[in-house]
Amino acid sequence: MKKMSDTRSKMLVLLFVFLFAVGCVISIVLYSLFTPVSASVETQSFVIPKGQGISTIGERLTQAGLLKHPLVFRFVVIQQQLGGKIQAGSFKLSPSMTPFEMAQTLTEGTEDVWITFLEGWRAEEMAEYLASKEELAAFDPELFLSTAKEYPGMLYPDTYLIPREMEADAIVLLLVNTFESKITAKVGTEVEKSDRDFDDVLIMASIVQREARDYEQMRHVAGILWNRIDIGMALQVDATLQFVRGTSAQWWPNPTAADKALVSPFNTYQNVGLPPQPISNPGIEAIQATLDYLDVPDLFYIHDPATGKMYFAETIDQHNANVNKYLR
């Protein structure tokens, strides 16, 4: 009995020693996970897109060599109650930072600024919007507009993350480069196959963007306006009158009957054919719709201001009937 008792005691001691050793190893491993990846203080830019989840951020930090394991970041965020404080933007991080320092840095503001341009804005609206951004204190609207004049209709509307100190002309080039890459990627084949000159397509897309709400409406409106171009009929588009009359007080004012007599090469009531250049900066859908327009016999359309619905017609009599029914 005594021998069995001694054996059992030895086993318990061995088990304790084993568990203690395992605990020590686990503690060392866990401690190691929460230490910096290296002593290097060299920083790298780390961008967090809007809406990106904590788990994904942790995985990306690990892939970038800034963390040892993605779960460490998740643990730190939960433990420090930072879940709602992590910001989207660009940050300077280094592998010498601890996970706690890194998580805190991601809550303290970014070195860059998020900006969003809407489809169909004119260059002046973009300049006005950028000038309203307090973070872009050095923004020069005049430089932006003078540079933008070289690229009518090519200031691609999208959401961008830009440095606070970015020069106005560099912002223009960013938008133009994005336009060129998007066009190549999304509609490059359609552009090559089209029998329409792309400059004309871009001008038409800038009109279609202002005249229709969704993709199918855009395709229908584009089909109608191309029909008018093909038969030598004036486009008679209200958006071109708005463009002519637009000022900083209101960039797209409601047109009046008197506006149809405005003297301007952009007045499509007075001039047959397309305006000399785009009236807005269209998005990719408007450009696609202008290339892939509907083959319809229609020559007229109106908008119901109450519902936003559009009504189309082949003849002037049908068009007048729509006007009497929906606009009077």
C-alpha cells in the first residue's frame, strides 16, 4: 500500500510539474504575441477602408508584418473597448509598436482625408466641395478649376482618400487617372466596338447623367438623344440650359421658357448637335448607358416631377399628350 501511495504521489508531482511547464510555455507564447513584431521603427502606411471589420483589420495587420496574430488585435480592441472608435483612413504604423499602441493609434485620426464626388457634378461643384473641407486648409479652388479645364467630363466621381496637403492640381490628375483606368477596365471593349466617337460619347453621357435617374432610364434617354443627333434634330435638353445659367448660388437652377433663347453654344434648343464639351462629370453607368443605348423609335421624353417617372413618345402629338396629362 505504501508503495502504491508513493507511486501516486510521484505521478501527481510529475503531473503538477508538467502542467506548470505547459502553463509557463503558454504564458510565454501569449506574452510574445503581445510584444512588437520587431525593433524596427520604420513606418508604413496602413489604410482602413470605410466599413472594414475588426477581424479583417487584424488579418491585414498580420499580413503586413505589423502583428503576430490577427486574434491579438481583436482581443485588444475588445479589452480596451475600442470597437466603435477605430477610424477609416490612412495611418503610419511600425512593427516596433505593441498591439495596444497600434490599436490606440487607429483611433486618433488619420493623416489623410476621405472625399466623395457625386455623379453629374460640374467642376465648380467639386471645387466648392473641396474648399468646404476644413482638413484641406491649403486647397486652391482656382488652381483646381484652371487644371480641370484641360479635362472636361473626366473628373471621375467616386470616393477617394487623399493626403491633407495634396495640391489642387494633383487632385485633378488623380480624378483623371481614375477615369482613364475605370474606362479601360469597364467599357474599353464597348468603346472600341462603338461607331460613336468617344468624345461625343462623353459629352452625351454628361447630359444623360443629368437627365435620368437609373441605368435603364439612362439607356432610353441616350437612345432618344442619339436618334435626334442622327436625324439632325435639336436635342432640346433642359440640363444644358441649367449648365449655362448655373452659378455658385445654384449650380443647376430650374430652367424657364425664356432660357430657351439664351445665346450660348451649350444651348441645345438653339443649336443642333452636341454641346462643345461635357456639361458634367458622368459616372461609369452613364457612360455605359450611352454606349449601350436602347434602340427605340422614340424622339421625346418628359419627367413627372411628382414621381420621377419618365414618359416617352415617338411623335410630337404623343409628346404633347404626355405633357398635358403629366405636367399640367
